[in-house]
Amino acid sequence: MPIQNNYGGHKPVSVTIRQLRAFVAVAEDGSITRAAQRLHLTPSALSMLISGLEGELSVRLFERTTRRMALSDAGQELLPAISKVFVDLDIAFDALRQFSDRRSGRFAVATSPLLASTLLPGLLASFHERYPAIRVDILDLPVDGIAQAVRSGQADFGVCTIDSEPADLVITPLYQDRLMLACPEQHPLAAKASVRWSDLTGEPLIWLRHGSGLRRLVEQGFAQAGEAVAPAFEVSNVTTAMGLIESGLGISILPAYALRRTRAVGVKGVPLIAPVLERNIVALTAQGRALSAPCQNFLAHFQRGMAEQDAAMAKAEPSRKVAATPRTPSTTRKAS
């Protein structure tokens, strides 16, 4: 590490970082013995480093006494510049470590089977393409098991929709989805730009069973529309509902993201209005537990990926947007 000086009339070419660290340590401690202990060297090895540096620079850096190593005038002039070099190096190395940490590692995410089978695969594929050294473990759990997996530490965080906010977890909104009508492409309602909830009366409706957050939201939609309806079929899984729709046995009300990701043939998604019902997909994290850089990268990728997908869909079908433009508030809050 060459350093130019005006003391010996030449440019040193053999100065090493070890010599410079030795110089700074002795200058700070004022003692060969104490500095050697800090650097995990023997006093004789440290003395040789200092002597070698002085020989290369052709100046005396310390005034030696029996009790102390005091900086010479040349040493006092050199110390601020060398100290700054090490500060800059430490900052650069720390930034490099943080960069490496953000791009490697492992974490576990707990999510529902529906999200795990519809929304996450595409996002995980693009995330892996960008961060190939980060390993993601997927825990596809019943909705009521997601929060518990986060509490226990089995999962670093959860991604889900929630109806009630757990008081002991931190909630971060990621994406705002809306409810859509799902019907066969040949159905008369499939040709509409939007459908009112009241238009669904008299139709064979396929609902999820009681206990589902989606069921409660559907009941809320019909209540707000002032309609009293009963389902023709009640099922436990969205995939079952999609199969019934595909077979022409009825219509259903499902999340927009599920409609976009399912492989059902001949099923159309139409926006529902009057009322428009939306719900947040959120991240659940434990209070007081900081997310690692890879976790933060994934959540940011999730938000960015959903926004890009909505923008692409809006461009491809400007008159038939399947989902409203997402609002992804950056606010993280404790549940209350």
C-alpha cells in the first residue's frame, strides 16, 4: 500500500496494511505491550512491524522512552491520514458484508395453501432468479396456524389475509386485493365490464364453508347490497369451487389473485361493484424480532412484483382490469 511522503525523499512501495495497523494501535495505546495484546501479536513481532514501517518511510514515527511510545512530529502528521484510511476501509468492508448478507441466507415463510399455490410460485421464481443464493422454506399451513408458526419461530414471518388482528404480532400490509365474480366464459355476466352484487340473485352460488374469512366477506357483500341469498354449493377449498365453475355448475366470488393464478379452463373474472370489497394481504412478524435482510428483500420483492403484475394486466386489458390497482402502504403497525 504505497504512501507518498516528504520525509525520506522517496515513494515507499512495500508498506503493508499490517504495518499501518500496528502504527495506529501503538499510537493509540502508547505502548508496544498493550498494542501487541490488542492485535494478538508478540511485542517483538509488533516492534518489527513498526521498525519496518519507519525504515520504509525513512522517518522515525515514535520517540521511545522506558515507559511510553510517544508520537514524533512525523508520526503526529501521519496518524490522521492513516486513521482516515482505516475508517474508510471499515465502512467499505461493512457495506460489502451487508451487500453479501442481503443476497444470501435462508428464511421460512408461513402462508395459506391458497396463497402457496396461486400467488407465491411466480413471485418465488422471480425472487430466486434475482437472489439465487437465498433459500426459502415454504410452510403451507391452515390459516389459523400461520400466526402460531410466527410466534413459535418456526417461520420468520407469515403472508396471509386476516380478519382479526392478533394483538401480539406486527402487521405489514403488502397488497390490497379485491373480490371478483368467477363464472364460466359463456355465462351472460361474463360479458359485463363489472357486475353488481344484486345481479347475482337467483344464480347457483358456490361459497366456501362457514369459518372461512372469504365466506364472511361474501356474506358482508350481500348484506351491504341488501340481498338475502343462499348457496347452491358449499366447499372447503377454492380449487373445488373453481372445478365446479369450470363444469358449469355455478358461479362464485373469489379473490382476484386466485383467479389470475388458477389453471381452470373457461373461467372468467369480472369485477364486483356496489359494494367493492377489498382485503389486505399482509406480512405477520413477531414483535421485537428484527427481520433479516433476505426476509426484507422478499417482502419488498412481493410488493414490487404484485404492482408490476397489475400494471402489465392493466396494459394488456385496459377495459377489463381484473383487479384494482393495488395500494401497498409501507406502514408497519402492531396489531391492536
